[in-house]
Amino acid sequence: MKKTTSLTASLMALFILGVVSWSFSQDKKNYKPTASGLITHVVSVPSLAEQMQNGTFIYAPKKINDGKEINPKLRHTNKVIPGKGFPKGDDPLVKTQEESLKIQILPPSLVFDADIAQATPTDATGGVGPNHYLGGWNVGFRIFDKSGNPLIPEASLTTIFPGNDLGDPIMLYDALADRFIITEFDDSPNGFNIAISKGPDPVNDGWHVYTTEFGTSSFPDYPKFSIWPDGYYITANIGSSDRVFVMERLKMLNGEPAQFAKFPLSNIATSGFYSPQFFNLGNATAPASGNATVVYMQDDAWFGVSDDHLKLWTVNMDWNTIDNSTISSAVELITGDFTSVFDGGSLSNLTQPSGPDIDALQATIMNQAQFRKFPTHNSAVFNFVVDTDGTAGKLAGIRWFELRQNGDGQPWTIFQEGTYISPAGGKHAFAASMAMDNQGNIGMGYSTLSNTESIAIQYTGRFANDASGTMSIDETLIKQGSGNSPSDRYTDYTHLTVDPTDDQTFWHIAEYFNPERRDVVGVFKIAPDAAKDVGVVSIDQPNDGILTATETVEITIRNFGTETQSSFQVSFNVDGGTNIIETFTGSIASTATATYTFTGTADLSVQGTTYTINAITNLTGDENSANDDKAKQVTHLQSNDVGVLAITAPSSSMSLGATEAVIISIKNFGGLTQTSIPVFYTINGGAKVSETFTGSLAAVQTTNYTFNQTADLSVFGSYNFEAGTELSNDSNLSNNNKTKLVKKQSCTPEAIDGCNIDGLKKFILGTINADDGGNGCNTEPGTSPMGYADRTDLTTDLDRSTGNNTHILQAQHN
């Protein structure tokens, strides 16, 4: 791309990179608590059963404000720089997911609506225990048995928290203590309410209710709670220097006065809204006390971030001498490139069939970041939404991670990461929650949406031995919505937890519209359940190409059951014709896969024809026939067929010049390797620029071609490009050409007070005046982000491709 030569763009780049260098100067020290003390405000609340009996039970309201938003999310203006950050194209991890296996498993074992009360949004949350499920929403909750039957009416939060139903409850099950926890935020003072059941029965046991006597400086919006052996750990979307709060868990379980501590998060950058959260212990296999980890995403499209990464901090509490407690400086884990920004940070992002666009929940690590301890390592899994479409369009996907450490207190590393998109195509996948079972399988519930299909709640997942970075479980429906949100707000929370009874069954709760707002619970399992269960997971051969009348058919078989299997029938047919039936004589252990090559062959000899191959297993006594078969379409390609997939450059910009490179993506759709392919482009229907791609392009392969002749786009306006291939013996002309509209745009006021020099100077000298947690933003109005009120000279040399950064920051205070 031609470099921008305007003074505005140059100053903007220097300023941006200067902030990057300044904010990433990392200290390597530990920090002490900024405050600590004792929580003495503890109330004993009678059991819900007793309240229902004596008439003090408070019912949840059925209608709330007629759709008015409850507790508006405190999102500030996003500090995002248009055009900054990578990737510049599509999400780089999507291709791996698209090429992964799509394995069918059983549908949910249980689906039920958790509430009929209305709140905008509902902020769905839930926790499962040995005998109960607690489902919560913005101002209420309800308790169910494990069959989905309600055990109490819909309860107001004031039933547990006298006089407080501000909302954003979180439902948790503390497996170490066999207790349930209900939380919400408070504003008298700004802080939190935490209720802990006195026993394992949330209906018949009473509650210890704590009101925090420490302030959070500002209202603790969007709180996240996590369980750790030595404490209950909390984060919230607040602008103060205190970002982390810890309470003394063991005392609180007994209803005794409990200590607390506050900590900062050093060297954090935010987008204006943020949601760091601690790893949560969701089962009874606990690590040693200490080393509680908090994680947050950092997008290089934000101010103050030079590369996409995760930041982690570690808290070590000493409840005997709180002043000995520490939080570490930030540790950075570089990730694959991602784009977490939708529509410049606004709340209106994803199109419904009708009604306003709804919030994608960007810049948010979704509830919860789940920890699990194994004999050889510890794992933590979490996710956030990303825009996977590198064009001007949008396609929400889910960037998910598994971090690992070799043992308690050891460094965390990224073991695997992936980007999941809905296999349906053109459908957003977002608002996910995930956890890992005791076998290392991952379950993930999420929401889908398109401009033709209302919100649906789905799930996917992966087996522990799947290919790294992939979700192999095919998209499986929990509940399809039948209505649309009248507001741009969609639930701030979804919540997936693991059943402690078997440590394998996942319970997911999320918001949908049926046709009004509802929260639905879906229960599913990935670990083997049936003893006998095998099926075809892929047809590996044949593939598209020049095919014959005797093509080899090879399949991969998976044992989904708990027992080793051998000597069972397998078969295939072409287009529903005669079945070729044979016997797999090998042996497949539980959760393992094996390949089988048929002796019989397939006749795929007609050029230009697409065939459907069906393969199936037939195990005697198979307990799940849903995953037995697999279908694959295979095309006998035309010999000569090339075309253009896209015009990848130039793209619309305000910095287009007189010598812009023209780049096209060429695909060989045919079955023969092609060389010397004639290509062309035109602008606004003018003179044709004809050149020749002289390389070699194998069957079904893609390459980029950069024309030698550049394009003059120096005048503001619109340019209609057409590009194509002109292979002399091409058998299919329909895919030869592509068009693209490219605009040279003038400055837009989307960021930095417009693109004029006065606006840029104003931005440098003081428009940022909100605390950014050490990111370089001074809290005094009228000062620059570096704290200088008059003049800032920035010289920066950034070489991202090699990872070497040299920054010289000069600031003069006049």
C-alpha cells in the first residue's frame, strides 16, 4: 500500500506509536494491596422454604420497565484507532476450524426455560450442584431440580438481599464446600452483596449474606466472581485504580467476619469497557492455595497496545498478614491476530431479521474463565467474540483458548487457541461460555444470529484428543428463538457449568426470544456415555479432481463409546445407489479413531458431475445411530477452469495515491495444473490492462497476482474495478470475473476529533482525561496522555514484522 504523506496521518501515526511505546514499558515488581480490612456486615437470612411458609418470600416482578434497559452497561467512548491493528484480512485461525471434523453427537438431554420474567437484558447466569440448578437473571432467580422442575417460584433478589435488587447476579456452586453462592452489585456504598448457603440445599438451608464495607470508588458495573481455595475473587468494569477485590472464603463459609483486600492491575490497556476475570475453580479437585490468576485480552486496535495478546496477573494472599499479600506485574502471552472491535465500539453490531442490530459483547472475556487441575498439568479455558470478516462486512466468531501450566504456581502458556465460526455459513456465533470436563473434553454453549434467523442457542465442543485449535462437535441446537430483541442490548452474560455428579455433563444458560425475552437451559455431554457407539466422522478419499470409474473410498471411524470395538459392518454408496458392504476387522479403543479403505471402488467417471458419497457403520447394538453415517460431495472437475476469487487490493481509503498496486486472487477450479494464465483489469470500464500470470497453479489451488501496472487513484471519488482471467480453453466462464468498488475517501470524524490538524492537536493536548489504569492517560482535564500540557514531540520506529521496537519519546513541558 502506498504510504500516507499527509501531515495529519504522519502526526497521527507518531502519536499512536509513541503511546504504544510508553504504555508497554513494563515494571517487573509485585504490588501490595492498596487497601484491606474486615467485613463485619453479615446477615443471617432464613431459608427460602421458611420464607415461603411464613409469607415473607418476595416474588420476582413479571414485567420490568416495559423493555427499558436494566442497569445500563457503563461503556465509555472506545479508544480505538481506525485502521490500526492486525489482522488486515480475515481471522487467520478460521481456516483451521473450517477444515476440521464435524462430528454429530446426541442432542441435549434436557432443555427448559429458566424464567418468564422480563428484563432488558436478562444477564443469564446459572450454577449446577449435586441435586439443584440455580438459574438467575438481572433482578431474580429460581431453583430447579436436576430434571428442570422448579422448586420455588421466581424469586426477587430482595428475597436473599434485603432491600437490594440492583441486579447482575452471578450464580455459583462452590464444589469444595458443597455450597451455593448468589451475588449482585450494590451502591450503598458501591460494592457487592454475596450470599452463601449455610448447607448444600439452597431451598431448605438458610444463607449468610455479606455486604461489602469496602468501596469500589465507582459503581462496580459488570462484575465477575470466581472461586479459589483461599478466597472469592472479584473484578468489575470500573475506572478506579483498584481493579481486583478478594474476600476471605473460609470465614465467609461460616458466616464469620471476613477480611478483604484490594489490588491494582498494572500496565492494563482497555477499550473503554473491559472485563478481566480470575480463573474459577469449578470442581472439587483444587490446586494449592495462592497463585490466583486474572486474565484480560489486549487488542492492538486499541490505544496503547502494540500486538494482540493476553495479560495475566497473579495474586497471592496471606490472610495472616495481609500486607504480605501481592499481585504480580503483568505477564504477556502473544496470541494469533484477532479483531475484537465491531462498529468502532458501539453496542449496535449484529443484524436481526427485524428490529435493531444487537450488541456483540465485544472486548469482553465471557463468563467464566474456568480452571481445571489434572495429574500432569493445569488448564484454563475462556473465550471472547471476534470479527472474522476482514472486509467491510461482519461475521462474529469465537476466539477461544486453553492455557496450561505444568503445575501449581508455574508459568502459564497458550496450549491451544482457535476461532470457531458457525458451520452454517453467514451466521454469527457469539456470547459463548465454555468449560472442560474431567477427561479434558471441552464444551461450549453459544448464541447464533443472522439477518434471516433469530437468536438460537447452540453448543459445540471438542474431544481431548482432537486436532489442536479445533472444535470438532458439529453445531447442535439447544433452542431456536422465534422473536427479536426490541433493544440493541443482548444478555451481558451466558454461563456454562459442569455437573459435579459426574464431572462431565455441561449445563448452559443463555438468553433468547420466544417471542419475548427468556433464558433457556440446555444440558449436554461430550464424554462417552454409551458402551457401544461407533460412527463415520469423515470420508477422506476420494476428493475433487480428475476422477475415474474405480476410485478408492477411505473413511475415518471413531469409537464414541466406552468399550473397545472390532469386527463390525461398514458400507458406502454413491448417490444412494447400491451399498458396498464390507467388514472392519481391526480394533478401536474408546475415544480413538481408525481409517478403513474399502476393497470396492466408486465410479465417478463423468466430467463435470458432482457425486454424493454416503458412508455408514452398522455396529450390532449401537446405542446412538445419529452419528453412524457421513456424506460428502465430490466433483469430477473440468480439465481447464480458472477464475478470480476476489480483487484484494486496492481498498477504499483516504490515503490512496497515483501508484496503487492491483492484486487479485486467482483459483484453479479445474483438475489440471495451469500455467501462463492471461489476466486483466479495468477501471470504470476504461482501457483494459492485460498481463500474464506465468507461474504454475495446481488443481483447486489459489494464488495472488500483483499487476505490474499500477492504478492512479489520486483523485477523490469512486472507482469501479473489474478483473478477470482469459484462459483460451476455459470450460466454465461463470467464475472468470470479479468487480469491486473502491473509494478515495476524505477524512471522517470517527476518531481523533476529525482528521484536521487542529483536531489532532486538541487530541494530543488533552481530550483524553479518563483514567486508563496505567495506560498513559492522565486524569487531569486539559493534559496530554503523557501528562504534558503544551507540546509533545514523538519519534518512533516500529518494525512489527520482526518484533523489534525502538521508541524515542521526547516531551517538553512549557
